[in-house]
Amino acid sequence: MKQGMLWYDNINGRKLNERIELAVNYFTQKYGKKPEQCFVNPAMIMGETVSALPIKVIADKKILDYSFSGLKTAFYYQIKDWPKNKINSHLADLAASFQTAVFDTLLRKYTLAIEKYQPKCLLLSGGVAANLELRKRSRELAKKYNLPLYLPFKKELNTDNAAMIALAGYYQSQRGDFANPRTLDIDSRAEL
């Protein structure tokens, strides 16, 4: 399986190659290996050509993968030079804008998945599903495609991955399946 990364960057003033190299370096630092391919929104290329890089650059708006790190990085660079009082006076607007950007992207990916796989129903779960705005927009999307939407009926029933990982760990321990702490390593794609 190829190692790849989904990349979002709106930093102006840098050439595309430089931005891709920065993204590759970030990925390498975070995961301990270089990616072989980089998925880039075609709007990010804006007519620039990619010189010989040790990575395959794929421009595709129909990619279903999604990474919050690119969006968080773009947000950080947007406000990093702002004085603290400016950030504090615009905090509610900044939070709402970030939430809107996240939900727009999630729902666009949800729409692409619906169109590609034509499911019989939709499922929304996890901690993010407690957000009332996302629940509302997901209901609208389900209605648009005439699909039933399944989600916990109470906000309190939406939890993050911690409960799932804890349960998986419990069952592994019941089987006597323990990792050696001396050789244990980080693997975000490890199978349970």
C-alpha cells in the first residue's frame, strides 16, 4: 500500500514545490516515513508546474480522504501574526469560521462518497456528531439524497474514539494479546 498524504495549503508567497516539500517534511516528522504521493486540490496549483520532486502529486477534487491537520495549519498561518487582543476580540467569529470550513469539507466528502458508493443509508457518529449544526446539515444532505440517516438520538451518546479503543483493548487483553512495551511503536493505521 502506498503511503500518501492529503494536503491543504493557502500560504501565499511560496512556490508550489516549496509548499509541497514543507508538507512532505511535516508528514515525515509526524509519521516517521516519507509519503509516496500527495493529493492536492487542483485549486491550490493555480497554473504552477511541479518540478521533479521525489513524490507523485495528484490533483483531484474527488478525493475522499480528509485531514484536519491541513485545515488547522492553514488556520494557524492565517492568524499567527495577529496580536492577542485581535484574536480575542474575533474569537467567536474565528471559531464559527473554522467550524464552517470543517463542516463544508466533511459534507462535501460525504456527498462524494454518496455519489460514488450509492449507499442505502447514512450514518453519523463520534464526538463530532454531538454538534447540532452538523446534525442539521447531515439531515439536509440525507433528505436531498432521499436516504435515511442514523445517528444517536441523544447528544450524550456521541463519543469519540477513546471508548472504541478502550473496548478493543479490553477484548485484546481477554485474549491475552499484549504488545511488548520495549518494541511498541506508533502506527496510526494499526489493525485492532
